Amino acid sequence: MKTSGTFLLFILAVMVSARVVRADDQCYVCHSGLGDEPSQKFVVDIHFKKGISCAACHGGDSKSDDMDIAMAKKNGYAGVPKGDAISTKCAECHSSAETMKKYGSSLKTDQWDELQKSVHAKVSFTGKEHIAQCTTCHGSHGIVSVRNPASPVYPSNVTRLCSQCHSSAAFMRAYNPALPVDQMEKYKTSVHGMKHAKGDIKVAECASCHGSHGIRSVNDTRSTIYPANLPMTCAKCHSDAAYLKNYKIPTDQFEKFKLSVHGIALLEKKDLSAPACNDCHGNHGATPPGVQSISKVCGTCHALNAELFSASPHKKAFDEQKLPECETCHSNHDIRHATDELVGTSGSAICIKCHSESKNTKGFAVAKTMRALIDSLQSQQKIAELLITDAEQKGMEVSEAKFKLRDAHQARLQSRTMVHSFNEKQFREIVSTGITVAGFVQGEARNSIDEYYFRRKGLGIATVIITILVISLYLYIRRVETE
Ligand code: HEC
Ligand code: HEC
Ligand code: HEC
Ligand code: HEC
Ligand code: HEC
Ligand code: HEC
Ligand code: HEC
Ligand code: HEC
Ligand code: HEC
Ligand code: HEC
Ligand code: HEC
């Protein structure tokens, strides 16, 4: 009882002081007397607090207490702004750094410009007014600072604001029937969404990933969610150790990703087939389609590796130990180019993390054999290459054998994938085809080289014979001449 009494007193005090302070704004004085909603809400409005009159948005003469004068067209009264006239009205101040400075504000003045470039400016109601005006997101008479929890764009409220349209299939159908309307639903299942529901305002919400005024479509190369830009969008928070200091998660994902095969392919080579953060973590945080858990996500692109792995002895062994399928050997953010060095029983091999002569021994033996097979294929390939080069330099025609060498390279590539069968027999089969081909190519090249020497020898004998003939002829001619 006491508190509500104090509260009423407080409200009264605010209203009285407002009235006193705002005696110069006759629009407000008269309207608040009428008790209409706009003037009631205006009491908390940031514009009201900055001494801005109703006339700033509606026009008219705010000095006059006569309604007919105050609200006369000839005095600039424009009535209730509608459609695009609303945003241009807001922009009169908000796009002018000079005007804003007069009110002692140093806020950015790009909102209108950005809004014009956004996807929301590309759609309109019945071809007339844009669907999103400044007031759509900020309200009209109770506008408060965006850092005020009462603001519709405050992090805890903004998801509700965006999903008013984006979760409504009926609404969206009129603009883009193909656009999904499940963002909020998916978001709720993400770590971001679950913490957001509990009032955590540091997690990502719609505007932290999409921006606010300059929201663009995912296909737009300047969009914050365009694959090549997205990792930086996530890194805004996830690489900021100070921002995340109260959370128990590392802040190295972007740094690692940037240097990974995927990061280099995406960020440097602009190869859009490489994954960005959302390809593994889901767009709105839900795991990507067809993937039960994030550790299965690799298989959406590396299908053959995943297939082989699933049929391998590691599948059961890893499941039992709850080891993730691919990250156990490749990591998740720091994935590097995989090399032969990883296979085998040497210090750089990954197999010895779990296999040794005393532990998981069979795998140890297989690892050793696999590596020996790889080395053998590689040396056979090398020998074949050297022989081909030699034959070519001797001017011999070996293009066919050289072409065949590709099959050995192919087997080499396939064997890199076949490692994931972790099966000696399957692995040996692939490698053996490579070794056979390399052997064949070596044979062809050797034959060509032999032929070269054979021809050279033949040429030598012919030269000797010709020389003898020439000399004999010369001697014969001389004898004839002297006779
Ligand atoms: C002496 C009282 C009085 C003053 C001063 C006054 N108004 Fe009004 N105003 C009213 C009343 C009463 C209405 C509602 C009657 C109507 O719709 O014409 C109204 C209506 C309005 C409307 C709604 C019009 C519509 O089309 O729905 C706006 C906007 C408005 N006033 C703005 C202003 C502004 C801006 C000023 C100052 C420049 C102002 N008023 C000054 C009394 C006043
Ligand atoms: C920052 C700009 C701005 C200021 C300041 C402002 N209004 Fe408005 N007002 C609007 C806009 C925009 C609308 C159009 C409807 C909407 O978006 O809510 C509107 C609509 C109205 C309406 C039509 C009824 C309604 O609720 O839609 C009335 C009446 C009104 N305003 C009165 C006032 C009065 C009185 C004041 C001062 C106490 C005031 N306005 C201050 C922007 C403003
Ligand atoms: C689609 C919703 C949306 C629309 C439309 C919108 N805003 Fe915002 N606005 C936001 C969000 C979200 C924030 C807070 C996040 C941020 O700071 O970027 C914000 C922040 C602001 C701020 C605080 C300073 C700043 O830029 O961060 C101002 C001022 C502002 N908006 C004015 C406007 C004006 C003026 C318009 C119309 C030209 C407008 N807004 C249209 C969503 C919107
Ligand atoms: C007469 C100039 C003027 C007009 C017209 C105007 N504003 Fe403002 N607006 C200001 C000033 C001044 C501030 C306070 C800036 C500050 O505190 O730094 C402000 C603050 C804001 C803020 C809070 C920004 C923050 O600090 O988080 C929002 C949101 C906003 N305006 C939206 C609007 C919208 C929407 C409209 C149109 C319906 C509008 N404004 C029309 C001058 C104006
Ligand atoms: C963690 C970042 C993140 C958050 C939070 C987020 N989005 Fe997205 N959003 C994305 C990404 C990334 C895409 C791009 C999807 C793609 O590549 O197809 C996207 C796509 C979209 C699309 C295009 C259609 C679609 O679903 O692919 C809409 C609309 C959208 N988001 C709205 C929202 C809304 C509304 C919210 C808040 C409830 C939200 N987003 C929250 C990252 C985010
Ligand atoms: C008044 C309704 C409305 C509100 C509020 C709204 N949007 Fe939209 N949004 C749309 C419509 C309509 C489209 C256009 C669909 C199209 O043509 O592709 C759109 C498009 C988008 C797109 C691009 C989708 C694509 O094509 O890739 C994104 C992203 C988006 N909105 C995010 C947001 C976010 C984030 C918010 C909240 C800050 C928000 N929207 C608020 C109606 C709205
Ligand atoms: C506005 C800041 C912000 C942005 C932007 C952001 N996040 Fe987050 N994210 C957080 C916070 C805060 C948490 C909660 C940390 C926790 O408690 O686990 C979180 C949690 C996560 C988690 C769960 C971590 C765990 O295991 O607990 C993942 C995964 C994640 N974010 C991925 C992303 C991705 C991918 C993007 C970009 C598409 C992104 N985030 C953008 C702030 C952000
Ligand atoms: C190739 C897939 C992939 C990519 C790309 C990827 N992640 Fe991850 N991320 C994972 C996996 C797998 C985990 C392990 C957690 C799990 O299994 O749930 C993880 C874990 C996380 C976590 C939890 C904390 C941690 O480090 O373990 C965060 C936060 C996170 N990722 C953010 C990001 C961000 C930000 C990006 C982009 C810069 C990104 N991820 C790119 C697969 C990926
Ligand atoms: C969106 C598709 C996509 C997803 C998801 C994905 N990758 Fe990749 N990955 C690629 C592409 C494309 C390349 C080739 C990059 C390059 O080198 O140009 C690649 C390269 C690699 C390489 C290096 C290959 C080599 O030749 O050495 C490894 C290892 C790898 N990925 C493992 C993974 C693992 C583990 C995961 C899951 C945590 C994963 N990838 C998820 C697309 C994907
Ligand atoms: C037990 C360790 C191990 C596991 C588990 C593993 N890999 Fe590999 N992976 C390797 C090794 C070793 C190589 C290098 C083979 C070589 O170059 O000879 C490799 C190579 C690769 C390559 C490059 C060769 C190619 O196929 O293009 C990709 C891509 C790859 N792995 C993806 C995956 C994916 C996806 C998974 C999960 C389904 C996975 N790996 C699970 C050890 C592993
Ligand atoms: C994270 C630990 C781990 C790594 C790394 C690992 N393995 Fe295994 N592997 C196991 C476990 C556990 C088993 C099941 C126990 C067993 O059969 O010895 C297994 C089983 C095997 C088997 C089947 C043995 C049998 O009994 O039929 C082979 C073959 C094998 N691993 C090969 C490899 C090769 C090759 C590598 C390196 C490229 C490797 N493993 C890396 C943990 C690992």
C-alpha cells in the first residue's frame, strides 16, 4: 500500500513537473489535459526529455494555446504522418549531425541511409510505403533510448519485434512465400536462445547477427551473414575475451578458424563451398538439417569419409568412449590440411595417441602397415615419374604412359580417403592398384629408354659402316685418278 502510494505521488510529481517544464509546448499542455494516449506516453519519451515538442513531428504552432491556431495548416500543421512521411520526418533530425548536435547529441546519423539500403526498404505495402518505418521498430510516442529495457529494440525485446513479422507465415507469404518463418522457433533451441529466454542480454539476438538498420539478404555480399562475412560477425563477441569473461568458454574459435583449411578457403580464396561458422552450428543455432549432433556435421560435405568411418571399427569404439567422430583426429576449428604424416606409428602420427605395442595393438599393426603401403606407393610413383621424365628428355614418345600415371595419382588420392575405413584389406586394395599402375608405367618408360639406347647403338654402327664406305669410295676414286 505504502509503496503504491509513493509510486502514485512519483507519477504525479513527474506529470506536474512535466507540465511546468513544458509550458512552452502548448500542444502538449492542451493534449495532456485531454488525457489522450500520445501525450500520456510522451512523458517518458526521450524527445520530450530533450525538450522536443509535439510540433517537431506534427508541425503547427506550439506557442499557441488556441487549437485552431496551433493546428492550422498555414502554421505548418501536417496532421498525422503516414507511411514514408514518418521516416523522412525522423530523418530530418536523425540524418543531420548538425541538428543532433544542437540537442547535445553525438549519436550516429546513418539510420535513414542504412534503412534505405536494407532489404526492408525493398518491400512495400501495396507498392506504396515501405514495410518498416522508424516507428515500426522504435514506436512513436514512448520512444526511449535503445539501452533502456523498455525499448522494443532492447536485446531482450528485439526477438519479439522481428518475429512479429518473421514468424507470421500469413504476413510473409505476401512478400516472399519462399522465405522460412522458423527463425524464432529454431533460435529458441540454440544456446543463445535458451539463455536469452532466461534474461541473458549478452547472447546473440536477431540484431546482433543481422544488424539493425542496414539488414541485408544473405545473398548480398555486403550482408553481415554473407558466408565470407559471417565469421567476423560471430567473432565480434566470440573473440572478445572481456565481453565473455563471465562465461566459461574459450574465445579462440575465430583465430583458429581463420588459419584452418576451411577458413583459408572461405576467407582468402572466397570458396563458398567451405563451411562458415553457421554451416556447422546452424543458422539460428539449431543443428543443420539432417544432422543429429554437431559432430556429424562434417559428413554433410565429406560424405565419403563419413560413410567409411561409419563402417569402420572406430565407429563403435568412439561411440563407446563418447568421442566425436571427426574432431577426435582433425579438431573442429583448427582443421589443417591432412598429410600422410598423420598415419602410422612415428611421432607425428595420430594413431599412436591411442594405439601402441601394448594397447589397442591390432590398430597399431594396421597403422604401421598402412603407412608402409603409402610409402611404397609414393616411392613407386616417384620412380615412375623420374623414368618418364628421363624418357621425355631423350625425345621418346611416352605420352600414353604419362597419362596412365594419373591413375596412380588417383589411387593416391583415394587412399587418403580410404584411411577412414581403418581396414587393412580395403586400404591395401586401393594402394595396390596404384602400385600396379606405377609398375606398369615404369615398365613402359624403361622400354622407351632401352629403345633409345638401342637406336643410338644402331645409329653408331650405321655411321661406322657409312664412314668405311666413304673412305673406300675415296680411296677407290684416288686409285682410278692415279691410274
Ligand atoms: C487547445 C487544445 C489543443 C491544442 C493547443 C493543440 N491540440 Fe491537437 N488536438 C486537440 C483536440 C481536441 C484534438 C482532437 C479533435 C480532432 O481530431 O480534431 C486534437 C487532435 C490532434 C491530432 C490528431 C489529428 C488527427 O487527424 O487524428 C494531432 C496529431 C494533434 N492534435 C497535434 C497537435 C499539435 C502538434 C499541436 C501543437 C502544434 C496541437 N495538437 C495543439 C486539441 C489541441
Ligand atoms: C518523434 C515524433 C513524434 C512526436 C514528438 C509526437 N508524435 Fe504524435 N505521432 C507520430 C507519428 C509517427 C504518428 C503516426 C502513428 C504512429 O505511428 O503511431 C503519430 C500519431 C499521433 C496521433 C494520432 C493518433 C495515434 O495515436 O495514432 C496523435 C493524436 C498524436 N500523434 C499526437 C501527438 C501529441 C499530442 C504529441 C505531443 C505530446 C505528439 N503526437 C508527439 C510522431 C510523433
Ligand atoms: C528493423 C527495425 C528498425 C528500424 C526500421 C529502425 N531501427 Fe533504429 N534501431 C534498431 C535496433 C535493433 C537498434 C539497436 C541496435 C543498434 O544499436 O544497432 C536501433 C538503434 C537506433 C538508434 C540508436 C543509435 C544507433 O544507431 O544505434 C537510433 C537513433 C535509431 N535506431 C533511430 C532510427 C531511425 C531514425 C529510424 C528510421 C530511419 C530507425 N531507427 C529505424 C532497429 C530499427
Ligand atoms: C526534432 C528532432 C528529432 C526528430 C524529428 C526525431 N528525433 Fe529521435 N532523437 C532526437 C534527439 C535530440 C534524441 C536524443 C539523442 C541523445 O540522447 O543523444 C533522439 C533520440 C532518439 C532515439 C533514442 C536513441 C538512443 O539514444 O538510444 C530514438 C530511438 C529515436 N530518437 C527515434 C526517433 C524516431 C523513430 C523518430 C521519428 C518518429 C524521431 N526519433 C524523430 C531528435 C529527433
Ligand atoms: C547467431 C546469429 C543469428 C541470429 C541470432 C539470428 N540469425 Fe537470422 N540468420 C543468420 C544466418 C547465418 C542466416 C543465413 C542463413 C543462410 O545461410 O541461408 C540467417 C538467415 C535469416 C533469415 C533469412 C531466411 C532464413 O531463415 O534463412 C531471416 C528472415 C532471419 N535470419 C531472421 C532472423 C530473426 C527474426 C532472428 C531473431 C529471432 C534471427 N534471424 C536471429 C544468423 C542469425
Ligand atoms: C514489419 C515487418 C517486419 C519486421 C518488423 C522485420 N522484418 Fe525482416 N523482413 C520483412 C519482410 C517483408 C522481408 C522481405 C522478404 C523478402 O522479400 O525477401 C524481410 C526481410 C528480412 C531479411 C532478409 C531475408 C532474405 O531474403 O534473406 C532479414 C535477414 C530480416 N528481414 C531480418 C529482420 C530482423 C533481424 C528484424 C528485427 C530487427 C526484422 N527483420 C524485422 C518484414 C519485417
Ligand atoms: C552478441 C554477442 C554474440 C554473437 C554475435 C554471437 N554469439 Fe554465440 N554466444 C554468445 C554468448 C554470450 C554465449 C553464451 C556462452 C555460454 O554460456 O556458453 C554464446 C554461446 C554460443 C555457443 C554455445 C557455446 C557453448 O557450448 O556453451 C555457440 C556454439 C555459439 N555461441 C556460436 C555462435 C555463432 C556460430 C555465432 C555467429 C553466427 C555467434 N555465436 C554469435 C554471444 C554471441
Ligand atoms: C567445421 C565445423 C565448425 C566450424 C566451421 C565452426 N565450428 Fe565451432 N564447433 C564445432 C564443433 C564440432 C564444436 C564442439 C562442440 C560440440 O561438439 O558441440 C564447436 C564448438 C564451438 C563453441 C563452443 C566452445 C568451444 O570452443 O568448444 C563455440 C563458441 C563455437 N564453436 C563457435 C564457433 C565460431 C564463432 C565459428 C566461426 C568462426 C565456428 N565455431 C566455426 C564445429 C565448427
Ligand atoms: C560446408 C561444407 C563442409 C563442412 C561442413 C566441412 N568441410 Fe571440411 N572441407 C570442405 C572444403 C570445401 C574443403 C577444401 C578446402 C580447400 O582446401 O580448399 C575442406 C577441407 C577439409 C580438410 C582438408 C582436406 C585435405 O585435403 O587435407 C579436412 C581434414 C576437413 N575438411 C575436415 C572436416 C571436418 C573434420 C569437418 C567437421 C568438423 C568438416 N571438414 C566440415 C568443406 C566442408
Ligand atoms: C582416427 C583418426 C581419424 C578420424 C577419426 C578421421 N580422420 Fe580424416 N584423416 C585422418 C588421416 C590420418 C588423414 C590423412 C590421410 C593421408 O593423407 O594419407 C585424414 C584425411 C582426411 C581428409 C583429407 C583426405 C580426403 O579424403 O580428401 C578429409 C577430408 C578427412 N580426413 C575428413 C574426415 C572426416 C569428415 C571424418 C569424420 C567422419 C574424419 N576425417 C575422421 C584421420 C582421421
Ligand atoms: C582416439 C583414439 C584412437 C585413435 C586416434 C586411433 N584409434 Fe584406432 N582404435 C581405437 C580404439 C579404442 C579401437 C578399438 C579397440 C581395438 O580394437 O583395439 C580402435 C580400433 C582400430 C582398428 C581395429 C582393430 C581391430 O581389432 O580390428 C584399427 C585397424 C585401427 N584402430 C586403426 C587406426 C589407425 C590406422 C589410426 C590412425 C590413423 C587409428 N586407429 C587412430 C582408438 C583410436
